[in-house]
Amino acid sequence: MAMPNLLSRLWHRPSSRARLWQALALGLFGAAIWWLWTNLTGNLARRDLGIDFRFLSGRASFEFGENLAGYQAGDSFLRAFLAGLGNTIQVAVAGIVLTTILALALALVRLSPNRLARRLTGTWIELIRNTPLLLQLLFWHQFIIRQLPMPRQAWEPLPGVFLSNRGLVFPAPETAAALLPMICAVLVGISVALVLRRTPSVHGSRLYHFLPICLLVAPPLIALLIAPPSISFPELKGFNFHGGSSVSPEFIALLCALVIYQSAFMAETIRSGILAVPKGQIEAAQALGLPRFQLLWLVVLPQALRIAIPPVTSQYLSLTKNSSLAVAIGYPDLVRVSQVTISETGRAVECVSILLAVYLSLSLFTALIMDVYNRRVMRRGGAAA
């Protein structure tokens, strides 16, 4: 009788029941993983195949021009994957920055007292949110970017900057080493900003909130004036531009589609965070005579961050994962490299495993950074870092 009574007491204890269900769920998950693994290895063994990543040291015969790793045909598959990873990270980082800026602007317009601007922005957001991203990506690639004029009739929005159906061409340093002084200047500016923001005399001044921007902009400009690098300007020769640096039309189409699509969702998230700020805080700031910009920057946005950061993190993760749709327009991201590698080597399991590991790592890294930032904001009571 002692054992049934003991089991009955454990079952009626919420903590014991919770551990039991957790152990059961963990066991089912482990059984599912074991079944998938045994099924996979059994099917591969019947076809005289195995899981082997040594193919990464082999030579790849395909080529794609736009990559940060300097990959060329004849390099190893590993370098091809690194080039694709660099392109994926490039899209993700640029997309996160531009999406945040555009989403904040859309959210503020949605809260504008101007009824026309508010209605138009709301209509735009609903249109974007209820249209598939893949359709928007194809629209930007086929009907916008590819319909731009040829290089001979290229648009020149800024001196030395040309936009055509071959992409965006702009002046750039002739060597990567020329960027070293500016990179060092940016790092020095960040270090000085972190030190000064912890100084009590600076913490309470008006310069406190604009200090990071000033120290990120001023040192590179000073370095540029002291040691100006040799700049290569694009020139039209034949049917295309030569010199300078360029961005492919596929990259532009992908970036535009991702930024516009994700900013529509993020704008509503930021707007909800702003609306959640107590009206008493806004009225108190108005009673103190704060201008509208300072009211927004010093009172509203810091408190809205406490609510908006977790869902905004989900939008960042979604943007990174949605960048895999680049394969639909031929942009050489990680998925594209994986597809071509599978066609050459037949190593589908290994390539898919690499994709899963990379996207999981990128998502976890992004979530970790946003979690650290969120904890910092919460610890400061919502004050923007």
C-alpha cells in the first residue's frame, strides 16, 4: 500500500507531474531522432553510400562572380560554401539595418496626426503583409531591376554612382588595405564612446544620447582627410562599366524585397510598443516643454524598446531565414551553392546538414545578441543603450 500512496502523492504534486511530462516529451523526441537516424543510415547503406564530408576538400567547377571570399572556379567546395555564407551574412546584416530604419519611419508615420499619411501608410503595410514574399521578390527582380536602362543610359543619382540593369556601380578604394585606417578609426570611435558614456559628467549632458553617432562618423572622416585612399571611379567602356565597385541586380532585388516585406511587420510591432507607453509619461514630458523630437527620442522610444525588442528579434530571425529565397532569382547565397554542389557531388545529406547547421547558428547568434541587448535595456529600466 505504501507504493501506490507514494505514486498518488507524486502524481497530485504539480512539480512532479511537470517533470514526468517533460521526461515523456524528451523520450519521444529522442525516439523520433533515433528513428530518423537509423532510417537515414539504413537507406544510405542499401545504396552503398555513407555520410562523408571529405568532399569539401574537392575542387568545384562552378563559378559565381559576386562573393566576399574571393572564390573562383577550381577552388575547394569548402571555399565555395564560405563564399555563399559571406553573401548570406551580407544580405542579412544590410537587411536588418535597413529594415529597422524603414520600420521605425513607417511606425512613426502610422502614428502621425495627418490622416492622409496615416491611411496611406496603413494601406501600404497591409498590402505588403498580405502578399507572399516570393512574389514580391520576383516582382522586384523581373519588373523593377531588370527594367532599368542599359549601362549606356544608366541613371546617375550621385556623381560617379550609376544604376542600370547590370546593378549599382560606385567609386571604391583600389585596394582593401586602403580601408584599414577608416576601420581603425571606427574602432577607436566605438571605444571612446563606450568610455565617455560611463563618465558621470557626460552621462547627464545632452551630448550623451548623440555621442555614439558623433564618434562613429567623425573619426572615419578625419582619417579620410588625413590619409585619403586612392579611389577607383567607374567608367563606361564598351557595353559595361569598369573600375570602382559594383552590386549585382540580384542583390539589390533581394535586399529591396526583404527590407520592404519585413519592415511592414516590424512597423506594427514598433507601433504597438509605442502605443503601450503610458500616456502619463508623454503628458509629463510635454508639461516639461520637451520638443517633439526629444519627447520621442528620450521618453517614448526607450520605454517602447522594453516591449518591442522580443518580437523585433523574431523579425530579424525571419529576415535571415527568408534570405534563402535568393535561390529563386539566382543570387549566389548559401542555398544556391548547396544546390550546385549537390548536382556535382551527389552529397545531398551532407549539404542539407551544412545548411541546417549554418542557419541554426545564425539564428542562435542573432537571438543571443538581441537577448543581451534586451537584458541591458531591462536592467536600465528601458533606457536606450
